[in-house]
Amino acid sequence: MSGTLNNDEIRRYSRHLILPEIGMEGQRKLKDSSVLLIGAGGLGSPLGLYLAAAGVGRIGIVDHDVVDESNLQRQVIHGTSWLGKPKIESARARLLEINPHVEVITCAEPFTSANALDIARGYDAIVDGTDNFPTRYLSNDVSVLLGVPNIYGSIFRFEGQVSVFWAKHGPCYRCLYSEPPPPGLVPSCAEGGVLGILPGVIGTLQATETIKVLLGIGEPLIGRLLLYDALTMRFRELKLRKDPDCPICGEHPTITELIDYEAFCGMPAHDHAGNGVEIKSQSTETNGTMAVNQITVEQLAALRASGEPFTLIDVREPHEYQIANIGGTLIPLSQLQTRAAEVPREGRVVVHCKMGGRSTQAVEYLQSLGFNNLENLSGGINAWADKIDAGVPKY
């Protein structure tokens, strides 16, 4: 084994070395190991911190985002001094500060079908710290094709999930979720929110499973899905079975190479709408099977200034309206089915939410009821704050 420990490392890892399950042999194994971390955000923060502290010899980080103020509530690897700078640079500096004995390799490109296999090849494990379905399916398929474990985690509001998907020994992510949810059904953390502490819990569990897999000790979460509810402080476990008809790890796989995951999921993999990045606007947008007319924030500002009558509908929740609002009638999406009669069927109606996702769902639902006078505000109130009125708080 090449990972010889010097005296400094022996002192650093002494609490590991006295564990019979790890010892000198295990610590050398960790030093010889390599892990690819997809994402340096909420889950990637505790993952990176603890994998580096544990002495994993080579840590790769893939992330092309920059540090935003809204990240700091949960992405503890970053600090205020790194605002506006690349996350991978912030993460690399922090990991090397924790442990200068590890090698940190950074990739500032989006993780896509075009480069994923080249990026991931040579790593012993892939750790999924992503927040969108296209990249989750991509990470899974890369791990299956390369034959390495995929340590999975996801978070939303107060709940999280953890598992180890390793096709050689059990099910993969597609065995659990053969198809992605319909676009817009599951809101992102930017839309739905997340308890800042939650990714610390889930990411630390992922780091634990990663270390166990690398060392070959204990009982990894292969064939098991661990569910965590922070509000009730309860853990539950579901048994998972390998699907013989799984399209990538089943008996007769139909997926033998990487596919177009954005097309498969019907949604973009890399959405930075909450970070002040311009959102592409167009006159109509198809979400699912229904065309939705769009209006930009610039067009809405001009409409207001013109004095032309129109109705503005806000489909966010009341607590969001208290944070920031641009006027209009508040009809939360959750109440729209019972309050649809409050939406005028005549005249121009503009519908908005935080970033445009929920308002698109609202417009689609109302159009299914026969409304034909609706426009969706592209980018939502966050785009209004970015481009029209900086005095409107972003959240």
C-alpha cells in the first residue's frame, strides 16, 4: 500500500488509529482512496469538510456556481468573504486549511453527459450532493457504468434521504425512482425552502457511509433508504430491492451510455435563477403539454407605467408575501383550486411567484379551466428585484 503515514499524519489521525476497525491499515486505505463530490453546496459542505478531515487522499469537487448570500444559511464551507467567488475555490481553500495532507481537485464546469464519464473516471466513489433531478440521474448512471458506489442524499424543507446505490451489490437510483416526477411537481429548495441545519445532518450521514464503503466496514445503506424528519426527530428505514427490469442495472439494460438528462427529466439541471443570473425569457413557454404566455419584468414595469388596466396575482404563500411583495392579490397555489373564481376571466392577468415555477403551474391549471387571458411573470419577484426595484428583498 502506497499511502504511508508520516509522524504528522499519525498524530492527526490518532483517534482513528486506535479504532480496531480502522487502525493504521484503514487510515492508509483512506489516504489511497479518492472520492468525487458532485456539488459544493448544502450537502457538499459537510461532506467535503468531514472527508478531508478523515484523510481521504484525493477529493474531487464539481461545481460551477458562485457563493451567494442566500447560501450562507446552510452551506457552511463558505464564508462572507467569498461572496461572488467560485464555490470550488472557496471549498478548496477550506479543505486544505482543515487538512493540508489531502489533494483537492476542482472542476468549474457543469457536470453533463458530455464530460461526466471523463470527470468521474478513476475515483473510488461518487457522492451525490446535487439538488436537481437531471444531475441525480446522471450521477447514478455514471456510477453504474463505471462500477463504483453512489452515495446518495437529498433534502427538502425539514426532511432528508440517504442511501448507497451500488449496482454490483444492490439497487441503483433508477430502481427506486424509475421515472422523474413531472416538471414543477417538486419545488426546489429555492422555492420550497430548507432548514439550514438539515444538510448538515444528511451530509454527515453521507460522509459516514462514504468512509464505511471506502474501508469496507460496517453495514452500508445498500438496499436501504434512510428517511429523516427533523420536525419530529425521527428516522425511518425502507428496504429497497434491485429491479430486474431497471433500464441501466437490470438483467437486460437498455441504457448503455449517457443520455440527455434534461430532456429525460423535462427540466434544466443547472438553475441559478435565485442567484441574480439572468433568466431567459420568451413569449411562450411549454411546461409539460400546455403553452404558457410569458411576460418579462421589464414588460410588466412598462405595463404598470402605461396605466393600462390589468390584474396581478401572487401565488406564493402568506409568509413569503410578508418577506417581499410587489402588490397584487395573494392567492397561494395551495388554495387556487378553491379560489379560482377570484381570478378575472376578462382583461389582462399577470401571475407571479418567487422564481416562476409555481406561477407556471397556476397558469396551466387555470388554463385547463378555460382561462385564456393569463401571462406568467418570467423569473418572478426575484427577477423584479434584480432588474426593476433593488429595494424589494430577495430571499
